[in-house]
Amino acid sequence: MAKGGEVCSARVTPPALLLDMEEFRQWSFYRAILAEFVATLLFLYVTVATVIGHVHSNGQSLCGGVGVMGIAWAFGGMIFVLVYCTAGISGGHINPAVTFGLLIARKVSGNRAVLYMVAQCLGAMCGVAIVRALQSTYYVTGGGGANKVAHGYTQGAALTAEIIGTFVLVYTVFSATDPKLAASNSHIPVLAPLSIGFAVFLVHLATIPITGTGINPARSFGAAVVYGHKKSWEDHWIFWLGPFIGAAAAAVFHKLKIRGTCEQSI
């Protein structure tokens, strides 16, 4: 902060390089990509299986089994578990929107961000493919667990819901992992996976009736690809554009409004 009427001068660090060749020589780089792939695979397997497994052959709704609460717990609980398991390896992104937000904030390199997103999408496809193989009876009936704009809602409403939902998630990620907060509150790093998972849970409660809740482009992409029905692609752009806008907004908001514009490093 400025002192004695002086103008605050900040040391601006350069943005993350798109190609950091040194990073490609490190085993930790490839281990992190593998961790993102496996984590997203497990995330999609458990969550989509939860949805599909409770669809009854008589045509009941997707949430006819465990209900909206149960579906939300499946998504939030898996994020809590997987972030806890992978945070020390890859950062526990498990979501291209989270990766994009961290890239905007220059907390991840460009080449790492791109390969993370590729690994996340591939992992999502594999996770849903396993669900389809194991639960083929109800898979098609349940619409493959693909996201779509629910009847009675407009594309504008769905896009807004995805933007706000992703903002909540990514803003929580930034707040829970902020090094300044971690330095002054030792419990924050320990509780980070829990708070992130709980944010996912709450967003699902609010957004399932509107879009089935995307807030994760890899989740939406993997389900749409494996399901393969043309209807799953009609509104698919919403589940990329909305999360990316929400993630970017959260990154900017956290940087400028919460941490302040006058820092030692911006």
C-alpha cells in the first residue's frame, strides 16, 4: 500500500510462457498431466454412474434415485476427495475452467494449462465410456449424463447460470489457495479441498434444474462425446463459454478486488 502519500509502485512479473522447454524435461510435469487425466476419469466415472445408475426403466427422471441432493453430493464429494489426492501433484484442477482461471492469474504456465485441459477432456471421455460399458441398460435412457438446457429455460438463463456457478467455484479455489491467507491462517491449506468440494456441491443444488450443472467443460465434453447424440451438442457451446467467462471473472476479481492492485508482485 502507498505510504505517506507516495504512489505505490508494483513490480510486474511477466506472464507465464506459452512454451517453457525446461518444463518438458521434468518428470513432475508428466506426472502432473497423468494425475489430471486419472482424476478426471475417476470424477466422471463416479458422478455420471451416480446419475445413470438411478434412472429406472419406467422413465423416471435422472434424479429419481438419490435425488438432486444425492447427485450434488456425488459431484462435490468427488471433487473433495480428488483435490485432496492430487493437490500436491498437479494442483488438483480436474476442470479446464479452473486451469483457465489460474492461467489468467499467471499461476500456471501456458503449456501446462493446454496439456492439463487435453488430459482432463481425455480422462472425462474415458470415465464416461466406462459408465456406458457397465450400465448400458440405463445409459441411453438417462441421456448419457450429458448437460443440456432444461425445458422452460432459455439459453441466456443457462449461460448466466454457468457463468455464476463457475465464478463461485473458481473464486473459492483462489481464496482457499491464496498464499497470503495461508501464511496468516494455517488451517486454510488443510481445508482447501473441503471448501472447493462444498462449493461444487452448493452450485449443483442451484444449477441442476437449469443445465444439469456443467461448470466443468471436460465433464460436459466427455459426456457429449460418448453419448454421441446430436441433441447433446445443440447447447454445448454454453458449457465452454459460460465456465471460461466465469473463471476469468473470478481470476480478475480476486486479483484486483481482494488482493488489491498495489502488491509487491502483480
